[in-house]
Amino acid sequence: MNNKIALESMAMDLKRVALGYHNNSTKMAERFHEEAMLRKNEVNIKDVKPYLRSVLKRTEKINTSDEALMLSTLIQNYTRKFL
């Protein structure tokens, strides 16, 4: 799978994490976080810019809706500009 699809899918999963936390549905948020981590494993880290590597590392532990939404937006912006 190419990085663009994996990163775009991950961004959508993180938006769902944000929605889950916002609606106090931690079970939903945790499930989509698991999906996002599966997508992260599909990304070829060597082919992305260094700042995105640090963003991807920050996705491992997300505790708030705002944090998930911010990381989702950063990933989405990366895919639109560089891929």
C-alpha cells in the first residue's frame, strides 16, 4: 500500500478518535485508535519527512479529542502538500 492512502486513512481514523472522545465514547475512540495504529504500520517511514515521523510517534498515545484532531489535521495537510 502506498503512503498516501495509508496516511489519509490514518487521518480519518484519528478524526473518528477525536469524535469518540468528544462524545464521551471512549470505546469508540479506542477502537479507531487501534485502526489508526494499524495504518501507521503500513506507512514506509523512510519515505516521509522527519517532522511527520515525530507526528506519527505522537499518535501512539492520544488522550484528548483536541490532540487527536490536531494530529489528524497535520497528517492530512502533509498528504495534500507532499504526496
